[in-house]
Amino acid sequence: MVRPLDSLIEKPVIVYTSLVAYRGILKEVTEDAIMLRGATGWHQIPMDRIKDIRSG
């Protein structure tokens, strides 16, 4: 089964939370979190904090 976010893996994205917008390359998506490689390093963002993910 293909999940909607799988099409964004290895592509630049912007991840919006209630406090911060993260920019980077989406590396991994799990049920609990996403892994993003940004300009300042790696970010693991829990799914319950994510408001929106857009290609960017």
C-alpha cells in the first residue's frame, strides 16, 4: 500500500508545526514521526505536532 507522504520522500518539503516551519529533504515517514534532513542537521518531528506538509 502506498501512503500519501511516500511520494515526497527524498524531495524538498516544508513541515509546519504550531511553533516552527522546518525546511529540508524528507527522509523517512513512520506512524509516529518523520525524519527531515535540513540545513542545520537532522530533525525528527512527531506526527502529533505536524499541522501540514507541503512540497517545497
